[in-house]
Amino acid sequence: MSTKILIIEDEIDIREGISEFLSEVGYEVTQAGDGQEGIDLFKEDKFDLVLLDIMLPKINGFGVLNQIREIGNTPVIMLTAMNDDYSQIMSFNSEADDYITKPFSVIILQKRIEALLRRSQKTENTNKWIYKDIEVDFLGFSAKKNGEFVDLKPKEIKLLELLIKHKKQVLTRTQMLDNLWDIDEAPNDRVIDVYIKNLRKKLELDCIVTVKGIGYKFEER
């Protein structure tokens, strides 16, 4: 599957030039000529990265970036003629991932895109766990089996994440309680058994191993 990039830029020559170059090097590119169109397209599809101008009609780049961040963590590179400190600070405060001022080399732009996508994919891999027909998003607190959402409690997801992070290491019930609850709110340690039972049943897991008399460990089979 090709990497999908959304370009939100009102200057058509710049937008077309970037789009043509990125398409030639293998990216799937979608274009928007103003901020509102950019937001509409972003909501309609899943993009791997956004190239975003600041001075845009209808909704400026800061407004677009804020709406993107309300939806998720898609990498965003600001592409703008504004090279003042204030614009850069505003962009990074709004969680832009990179900032490139015009004019720029499309080769350098390509390298910045590649570097940002590598970092993004590494982060995403640490936040998601895929095993057989199961996918768990630890950041979004959601789980799927065979593509269908499974109703897991947040603490069940956190418990699974804890076990995966300590792969092949036996964790006692007390260790798991200490990691998942504050001292003054920790329940009876048998709640761990209930959560493990739920995880096994809901996701049909075969990788949480009971170590009799001690606790549990995670071991992919």
C-alpha cells in the first residue's frame, strides 16, 4: 500500500509542482486549495502525512492544524513563506512535526518526509500490538478481532500492554496492581485474575501464561 500524503496549499503552481514530484517518487498525493477543503479531505480519508501552508483561504494553517490534532497524531510539515520566530513557535506549540520555509528544494522536502515517516512508524509500532487476527491500539484504548471492535476496559488494555512490555518475564499480581492502580485505590489482587480471564475470553488469547503460585507472563506462540 502506497504512502498517502495530503497537500494543503493555495498557490496552485507550488501545489502542483510538489504533487508531481512526490507522485513520481512513489507517493499517493491528494491536493486541497484552501483550509476548509483540506479539513474535509482529511476527515474523509486516512493520510500518512500532511503538508500544510499557513496563509490559506477560509481556514488558516493554524486552524487546520488544530483540527487535525483533535482527530489524531498524523505527521504534519508546515510549508510556508513565513520565516519569523512567532510563526514557527505557533506551529510547534500546535504540535506541528516540522517546519520548512519557502523556497525549498523538493529533494530536501522528500528527505524530511522520509525521516518523519520513519519516526512516526516507530512510534506507531510501540503503541499498537498485532497478533494473528488481533489488533490492540494502546494509545487509543481500542481493540479489534477479525476487524471487529472488541469491548475491553481501559484497565484490561493497560494490563495487556504491561505484560507485553515485560515479554517472557513473570509478573506477580502485586507488581501488576502497583503498575495499574494508585496505592490508595488498589483493589484486591484477585481482580488481576478476572482481567486476565476477560482478556483470554474476549480476544481468545493463547499468549498469556499462568505461572502457578506466582502470577502471569506473556509469551507469543
